[in-house]
Amino acid sequence: MIPAATYIYGLLASITGAFGALFLKKGAHGLTLRRPVNFKIIGGGFLYAFATVFFVLGLKDAPLSFFYPFTSLLYIFAALLGFFVLRERVNRYKVFGICCIVVGIILNSVGR
């Protein structure tokens, strides 16, 4: 049985990674050849590193074949942040892709 803390680590890794992607996206708008780094890029990298810590903690008590697909929730959180924060469009194909991710996570969990 996988401990509850492992699921929490997976959620934290996914959410933190999604915010890392958001910061990298926002920081990318200010990039130039003269100024290749800004605080948003650094913050995004820091958040990705922090997400990796949660990922490693989750791997401690869960098989990789379960935990890695579970952290694909990152893509769902990133899509939600893109929609709500960046005002990106969400079409039916994106919704279908998100549904596929959710179904995959459920099937992977049931197959344990």
C-alpha cells in the first residue's frame, strides 16, 4: 500500500512544477540576447528544482511505474494556469487530452 504522504508529494511536485512552467513562460517574454535571464526565469527554475525534491520524496515509497504517471497531473495544472492566468484558449482537443491524462492516471492506480 502506498502511503498518503506519497500522493501529497506527487500533488506538490505537480503543482510546483506547473507554477515553474508559468514563471518560465512569463519570463520568456522579457528575454533578449543582451538579457538572457530575468527574475521570472530564475524563479521558474527554482520552482522546478523544488518540484524535483517533492518528486524524489514521493519515489521513496512508491514504484516509479506508478508515481511518474501520477505526476503527469502537472500537465493538467499547467493547462489550468495557462487558461486562468495567461488567458490561453482551451479547445475541445485540449479538454480531450486532459481527460485522457485523468483516465490514464485512474487506470494506472486501479492496476496496482
